[in-house]
Amino acid sequence: MKNALLLLLVLMASMTTPIALADTYKIDIEGQHAFVQFRVKHLGYSWLYGRFDNFTGQFTYDPEQPEASTISVTVDMTSLDSDHAERDKHVRSADYLNVGKYGTATFQSTGVEMTGEKTARLTGDLTFFGTTRPLTIDVEHIGGGPDPWGGYRQGFEVRAVLKPADFGLDLTKKLGPSTAEVELMLTVEGIRM
């Protein structure tokens, strides 16, 4: 009788206590189903594209409460690759990114505002070039579901505009006014942990 009463109390408590349904996902770097890419105008004449090959991160996501989602990402700035070795060496140097001093950049979300059924505006703190400032990014949920290997995945496309001068890196002094903004494009596919 005592055990039955205890079980009844536990069941009643679970009915009145909200259950957290958000799952945690590890960004799929091993299978390389995630990308951190950028583009910036070169002298105002063309776009220069590049990526960061090494990064880690995870996110939480509940399709029933997407506004409660969170994400954290750490990017290895030394892994910059613009498909041109000499340029990459120069951009990594103290003339630009100074990766010897600022080897990582991090983003930690602080809030989500849904803007549509599958779109949201994500706010968070970006630490870049030794400075932490708020950054707002646009997110689109691409889809989610089981994978062929017994896992479960969610995928998102992320876009943001970064003004490097806000973080103390003024590219316009060397490359002209068209470099005042850098566009970030991330593809994030996560595997449920």
C-alpha cells in the first residue's frame, strides 16, 4: 500500500511538472555535414569565399518549443581556407586575423525569436578578435528525422552579417569600404546525443 501511494504521488507530480522535451545534438563534424563559410567583397570588384575547416559545437532543439533552442559553437581560426595558400597565410597573420593571438572565435546563443514556421532570429554573444559583442543571425530549419545508421538528426541553415570593425578589426583601411561587412553562412546538421 505504501509503494502504491508513493507511485501515485510520483505520477501526479509528473503530470503537473513540465517535462523538458528539448534534445541535445552534436554538430556533425566527423561526417562533415556542417560548414562554417564566409564571403567578403574584394576591393568591391568580386566576392572572396572561404571557410573554417575546424570547429565544434552542439545545440538543443525541441520542435514543439523551438524558441527555447540554444547553440554554442567554437571555431578554430587557424583553419581558415580560402583555396589560396599564400592569401590564407597572410589573412591568418597579424596584418588581419592574428590567429597567433586570437586562435578561436565562439558563439553562444542568448535567445530565439520565431519569425515563421521554419525561420527564426537567433541572438547571442560572439567572441571574435578578442572582443565579445551581441550578434543576430537568421536561421532556417531545413528538416529533421531518423538517419540510415540508427541516429536522429536536425539540420539548419544560418546566415549573418558581421562587421569586423565592431570587434576591432577594420578591414576597410587596407581593402576599401566594400569590406566593412563579412557575410557568414553556416550549414549545421546535428546528431542527437
